[in-house]
Amino acid sequence: MKKVFNAYSSYYNLLYKDKDYVSEADYIVDLIKHHKPEAKKLVEFGSGTGKHALLFCEKGFQVNGVEPSAEMLKIAQSNSHTNLSFTHASIESLALAEKFDVATALFHVVSYLNENEELINSFRNIHKHLNEGGLFIFDLWYTPAVLSQVPEKRTKVTEDDHIKVIRNATPVNHWNKNIIDVIYDINVFDKENNEGYVLSETHNMRHFSIPEIELLAKLTGFEIIKTEEFLSGETPGPNTWGVCFVLSKV
């Protein structure tokens, strides 16, 4: 996942400027308050540019953001808060002495874990970094939605005072692997220099069913205590692209 976001990092916040980080942070905090109200320490895997992490700090948590992309991490470290720190590591490689009450992996981070061994190792390492009864909260691409609403090519255009970005997303389906390669062709126009350039990245996204996560949880020392549509809290169905799971360390 580190290589995927290296070039992407320069335009990440611009591309997702309309993403409602505040509502997402409120949603996660509500889940934490319901299932583990005494929680104070939170580790966020795949923390990106640090927007969720900073919001969690502002809501009273001590947060360590874990990010494999050095470029994304550099942007995140511009956020300043007494209870906020960042670590350059992948989910598998993280090795901290401290433990946390809650772990999160938001914006489909788990879907970037394509291989079974990678998934098992990552979940086990998250388990290792949690206190007893700790929560692991994450969202991912949901197989029933992927199968009923086959991904199509999409174009997104966004800009600010300095640059204009046109991103074309082309999906390639690997049906027998439960993986979709999302090929991003990104056209960037620098308004100040009147120059343009193109970059391309492929994001390999795995989608999951609930029974798969149930099995993965049992293999790695967790139990599922909540499954719902991300943000809405509705029961997942064929139109639910993002499903949120709340796991508890056992």
C-alpha cells in the first residue's frame, strides 16, 4: 500500500476535499462510546494525511496514526496536537511497546490487504497492540454490492487556486480473487506555471463477505460484535458498498 499512495499524496486532500471527515469521526466515536466508553488510547492504521486522527484527538483521545507512505506521513505531521503522534509503518510491521484501547482502519484500508496471509498477519498484529477487550473498527468493500453493482469507469474533476486535477478511474475485475484493480489516470494542470503532467496508479481493492470476516476474526483472536452499513447504521445489503465491522479482542 505504501507505493500506491506515494505520488497520490500530493493531491489526496484536494481529491477528497468533499469527504465528511467530521461526520465519520463522530460516527466512530459513537461506536466507541457504546461498546467501550472507558477507551482513551486509539491507534489508527492507514491514517493518511491525518484528518481523522486529529479529529479523534479533539474528541479527547490519545492517538497514534500509523501510515506506510512517507509522503502521506509528511503531510499528516503538519497537524499539531498534544495527544497526536505518527508512526511510519505498515499494519504488519508495526512494533510498539504500548497497547491501545481501540484500533481503527478507515476508508477501506482493509480492502488494500489482498492476500490471505497479509490479512491474517495484519489482524494478529492489531490484536497484539490492543488491550484486553480492545476494539478494532474498520470499513471495507462489501462483496454483495460489488456483485450487484459492477464497478464502472468514473471521472472526477476538482481544483483549487493552484492546480486542477482530472482523475479517471477504470476498474478491472478479478472475479475469482474477489479483487478489483482500480486504475487511476490523473491529469494535473499547474495554474501558476501553466504546465500539465500525467501520473498513473493502480489500487488493488479486495471485497469481502460477512462470513469471510467472521472466519478471519476467529483465526486472529477477535469476535464480531457489530456489523452495519458505514455511517447509516443500516443492515448491509446489495446496495451497501461500505460495511463497518466492530471487533472485540478475546
